[in-house]
Amino acid sequence: MGIKDLIKNPYADLVKTPLKTPPAKKAEKDEEKPIPVPKPYDEAPELSDIAATHTKIRFSPLVKLFTMIQKDIKLLLRSKSSSLIVIFGPLLVIFLVGMAFNTSSMYDLRIATYSDSYSELSNSIINHLKDDQYSTFKTESLEDCIDGVNLGKFHACAVFSSGMAIGNKAQNIIEIHVDESRINIAHMIELSIQKKVSAETAKISKGLTGNIVTTMFNTRDVLTEKQGVISKLASSTSDSILKVSGVSEDLGKIDLAYNKSDINYTNVERKADAIKAKINGTAGCGSLLEAEEFEEFEESINYLKTGVQTVINKFDSVINTRDSSVQDLDSLKQILITGTDDLMVLKNTLTALVAGIEGVEVTDVESIVSPVTTNVKSVAAKKTHLGYLFPTFIILIVMFMSLLFSTTITMKEKLSKAFFRNFIMPTSDFLFMIGGYLTNIFIVAVQLTILFAAAVFFLPEIREVMLPMLGVLLIVTTVFVLLGMFIGFIFKSEETATLGAISIGSLMLFFSNAILPIETLPVGIRDIAKYNPFVLSVNILKRIMLFGANFTDSFSSISLEVYMLLCFVAIFFVLAFVAREITKSRMR
Amino acid sequence: MADRPPFIQFQNIKKRYGKHEVLLGINLEIPYGERFGIIGVSGSGKSTLLNILIGFLSANSGSVYFNLRDVLKEKKTVRKTFGFAAQDGSFYGELSVMENLKYFGTLHGMAKEDIEKRSRGLLALVGLSYAKDILGKNLSRGMQKRLDIACAMIHDPKVLILDEPTEDLDPMLRKDILLLIKKINERGTTIIITSHLLSEIESICTKIAVLHGGKIIETGAPADLKGRYYKNDEIHIETIPGDYERISKKINKKFVEEIEVLEHKLVVRTPNVDKVLYDLLSAVKSCNEKVIDISVSKPTLEEVFTALTKGKTI
């Protein structure tokens, strides 16, 4: 066996030096080959030569920066949860928010109505309230109506006074009960209902005013028509006046004046008696009628005759005047008869007009302008803005504190070196979950204690409802803590988990009544948003704080929301537990 | 002792991740009180096997018994009996040494007094008594490893499982940890250890198992394994000027199994080291070579392992 046969090298792949080339020999061989001598520094290639072998890069800091950014983005995108949050997170948020709030309307406002006795007018207004936005519900009692608003079942309760009727303004009162604690919607609802009622009452006003105007126009037409009669009456009256004046003047002109001496028949009688006596001899036998005496007698007669003639002439003139006046008076009589007829017609017309005007039912200006009065009342006791905002404010703080604390603590635990050891402890996973949950509850409880200590200073009345409030806050905190734990378990890094918690918290905030009323959301989205744990929590707390709900005698007013939150507790606990188990399996 | 049941027994353990089969039927017995090493290349399934043992992982089939109790069915009981120190350490950096021990002791269901007492003893054992109030994150790497071992032992386990306990430690710290492991074992705790540093396994373990291709291909004491697979001793000699070919020609080849040059040394493998050593030194002298260094050794575990895993017969 030769030496070469003996040499077996089982580690040939590890040992490269074969036996047949011992170091000494090898050294000799090495001598044959010129050993490369390192170049002295002065022969070293210039930096410029080295640089010439590479493409020159200008603005290298920028290139480096670009490369760094490129690397960061790659790292980000290659982490599924990070890319989900960074890219799809904002897209999802803007998509949901845009879809939800891209409207100026409010949807599905539920108005409860109540009246001791609905009238035609109240029914008409109720019918007018119904449309795409509003639905109305007649309640059996006033309590049902107002309690419905308290419970959030209805947005407003409209109480119609009994026997509402047009023109009966004193009875036409609508009381609108709204929840003033919903500051951002209460006034909108008030205005909205008032607008609806106003629209209906404007219609009534229009009808009433129309009646008056129609009566007015009718009166105007009749009066216009009768203007000719009045003119004719005026004209005939003028004629009458003229005629009466003429008669009066004529009668005034009658001269019945005469001198008594002109018709002094005493002188004639005396002379006649004297003559008579002479003739009869009575005056001393043998007195003869002297011519002179006769002439005197004749002269006296002529004088009397002239006087009588004058009187006769005057009577003739009077007769003429009388005849003329009678004629005129006959004519005047005719005019007056005609005028009397016309006046009768006018009287009838005016009677008819008065009847028409009296036929206008509503003449009270106030009743015409505002036939129905609306009064707005708050269902909750009057509070300050802080009082109304406090439930939202507390839940907001609880939500973000619970979400962020539990996410961070869960993530810290998950990334801790000790996380693995916990899995191999003789302690159940359930107990670890409960431990994590209680830790978070404790931290949030500490925060809330500080918060409430300060809040009592501003809102001393919350002391009265502290117990039910704390009960609800425990459930609410549990919901958000478990959700935060779930987020903590599903995300891989603390940063993305925090971002995820903030995004989910923000979404719940957007789809609640805190910023805009959920009534502004389209019905489909709103149906989902009303189950938002944030919305449920605020509703419960509001009812406790503002309407005195509690877990005993008035539990029914919050029971539905409480049960829903308990469902969320169960769901998030299961989700968090499953996520923890998934985390565990990822470690394997 | 022979009629006692195995302390820990793996029976046909199979495990796969998706389609990748990691363990193809592990059958292994670990006796009580041993320092038992499991060696295998990276990804061979060592950690998987340990995780199945502590009940963190479930096997697809097969059983693991501890004192005849089914580990997979009695996880809680078994976890009280086992201590596990993972490669990366598993304790809270924000808690002090003592606080860590108290926390894990409580999770093990120990009474406060027992934890105090046990912690004091443990801290003395691992040499961290002076550091009991220091936060875990502020400890040095070696101290962290010792804290991790202490955490694994707070409940006084019967079995301490160490996964790559000296990983990332400098040679001095490794030595410390290995000494600690021996000390722990001497107090009656069975040690199961994995490491890819086979020299450490060789130096510390009383028994080893070679895991390869999803199966245990060999078990036994390191010396037995080497003896079983490597009959020859090795003579390493370095001379000046080092004409090893000439020296080789002068050696009597009757007892020489193999001869080669490794790292400027002549390596001669022989089952009869005394005879060949004599011949070799005679040959060196006759060649006018001057001996610089000479040593006789058996092949290392690493060499045995390499040979085993490459399927070669030595």
C-alpha cells in the first residue's frame, strides 16, 4: 500500500491542503512564482482612478436620502398590517365618511304625536309632517310621547291641544318636546317641525286671507257697479235742488202786498150810503143828488176798482207762479220717487255687502297671520352645555383611553421577551386575558377617578347618579378595553396597532352624534351606526345623567343598550381570545 | 434502576408545519438525572421537539410521557414539573430580578414565603444575589441568561430544558453558564439541552441524541458515540521543516488507518496509538525533523456528528 493509498481524507471538503504538497515543498514552489509585492503608497491608484471605474453620482446625499425613503416604504409595504393601515386605512375612512356625510338632509326623523282630541286641523298638520324624512306615530298618552323622546325612541314629541280649529287661535297650540341634550340636533328638529307646521299654517293663513280678499273684491265690484246709481242719485238730487230753489225763488217773488187805502171800500160805502139816503129822501126831503156827490162816489168806486184790479193782477201772477211751482214740484216728486227706488236698491246692495263681509269667519289679525302657535319644551331638566355634553365627553375619553391603553399594554406584553414564558406557565390563557383586562380597567379607573373628582366641581348633580354611571362605565370600559386588546393582538408592531386603535376610535366617533347627528347619515349606514358601541354608551349615560335612569326601577329605559353592550363584551372577548391564540400559534 | 420506566419518553412523535414534515417519528428515552443533549443541524426540529415536550406545541401523532404521565394530556401538571429557558430569554426587562422571580413564582402557584425562600437560593445558585433589585433590561447578557434560567427554575422543576443556552455569549460567559448547568444538575435536576456548539454539548452532556432528517439517528454518551463510530485515535504532530511526505514513508503502515495533512500538521489515525506513536517519533528523528507540537486525541463529537449526518461510515 503506497502512501497515496493510505491518505484518505474524509474531510476533503473541509481541508483543502493535500498531503503530497507539504508546506516545505510548497514554499519552494512558491519561490518559483513571483510573489506579488504590495505596491508602496506612492504607487497606489489615485482616488480619481478609482472613481473613474464607477459612474459618477452627483447629489449623492439626495440619492442616499432617496434610497433610505425607498427602503422605508418597502419595509412598510411588506408589513401587511402596516400597509393595510397606511394605504387602506385612510381610503376606508374617507370612503365611509364621504358616503355617510355627503348630504345636507336628515333622515328618518321619528315624531311622536299626542292629543286629547285630534281635530281636522291637527290631523292635517300631522299628515303634512309625514314625508321621506319624517315618520309620525300617534301615542296613547302624553307620558308615552314624552318618554319616547327620553328613551331616544322618538326625536320629538308634538302635543296638539284638543279641539284645534281654524280661527280658534287660543286653542291652536302645538307643544314640541325635544331632547335638548342633543345640542347639535335639538334645534334642527325644532326648526324642522316648526317649518313643517308653518307650511301648513301658511296654507291656512292663505285660505283665510283669500276669503277676506274675495269679499273685498266682491264689495268693490258691487260698489263699482252701483256707482252709476249713486251718480244718477247725485244728479237727480242736484236737479231737485235746482228745482226746489226755482220754486222757492218763484214763491219768494210773489208780491201780495197792497195798500188798504187802495181798496178802502168804507169811503165808497159811506158815499153810497149818502147817495142812497138822498135818493130815499131820508136825508131831508128834497135833498137832491148832486152830481158832485155822484162823481165823488164814482171816483171812489174807480179808485176802489183800481185797487181791486191791482190785487186781481197780483193774484193772477200768484196763480201763474203757483202753477209753475206745482209743475216743478210734480217733476221733483218724480225725481224723488226714482231716487227713492235707487236708494232702496243701494240699501239692498249694501245689506248684501255687509252680509258678505260678516260672512268672513276669521277676522282676528293674529289668527290669520299665525293660526297655530308652537311652543318648544325640553324633555330633560334644563342643564348647562357642560351638563348636556358631559356624557359624550366622558365616553369619548373612556373610549380613547381604553382603546389606546389596552392596545399599548397588549402590544408591549406581546413584544415582551416574557410573553413566551407566560404560555408555558401552569396558568390558563383565560386567566391571562382576565389579568390583562383588569390591568387596563384599573388604569382607566384611575383616570376616571381624577376626571370625576374634577367634574363634581362643575356638575355637583352627578353625585346623585354616580352609582349607575359607574356601573355603565365599567361595561363601556370593558367593551373598549377588549377591543383594544383585540387590536393589540392582531397587529404586529406597536406603531401600527396604535394607529389602528386611533383609526377605529375615530371611525366610531365619526359615526356617532358627537360631531354630526347620525340622523344625517343615510338610513342604511345609520342602521349600522346606531349599534356603534360609542353611540350606545353615550345614550345610556345620557339617560342616566339627564333623565335619571338607573339599573333598578327604570332599567327598562336603558336595558336594550346595556344588553347590546354586553353582547359587544362577549364578542370582543372572544375575538381578543382568538387573536391571542393566533399570536401564540405564530410564535410556534 | 433497570426496571424503572423511562423518566421522559417520546413515542413515535410526528410533527409537520403545513406540508413540511419536521419530525417523522421520534422515539427517545431520557433517563432521570442526566444532562441530555439533543444535537442537530439548524431546522432539524430540536426546538419543535422541546416545545412538544413542554406542551407548547401539539404533536400530529405520537405521545410524550413523563414518569408515565402523558405530557400532551396533562399539560398543567407537567408544566409545574418542567422548567424551560428559551434561546432569547424570557423575562420582563422592566421588572427587577426579584420581581421577575416573584411574578413567575406566583404564576406557578407558589406561596409568597416559598417564592422568597426559593428566590434567595436560586439567586445564590445563579450568582445574581447582588443584582436582585436591578431591572432585567439593565443586566449584562450573561446575567440575563442566568436570570432566565432562574425564572425557569423558580418552581423547582424536576426537568430543566435549555434551548441554546449559550447562544450569543462570549466564551467566558459560556463557561460560566455551562458550570451553572452542571451545578443545577448536581442538585438533582434533569437537564435537557440543545446547542449547535457541539463542543459544549460534548463537554457538558452525559448523554446525547442526534436528530437528523426528522428522526433520532443515534443516542448515547458522547464517549460511547465516538467510540462507536470512531475506532481510531488521532496523533497530531507538527515538525520543522515539515517534510511530512518523507516522514509518512518511514512509518510502519501496519497499524495506520489513515494519514493526512491538516493545517500544517501531520494527522495519523490509528487503533494502536502506542505503537504508531513510537514509529512516528522514530521516523521524525530519522528525517532530521524537529518536533514543535504533538498531541493524541479521539475525534471530536463534531466530527462524529458530521460523519453521521452525511451518512458516511467512518
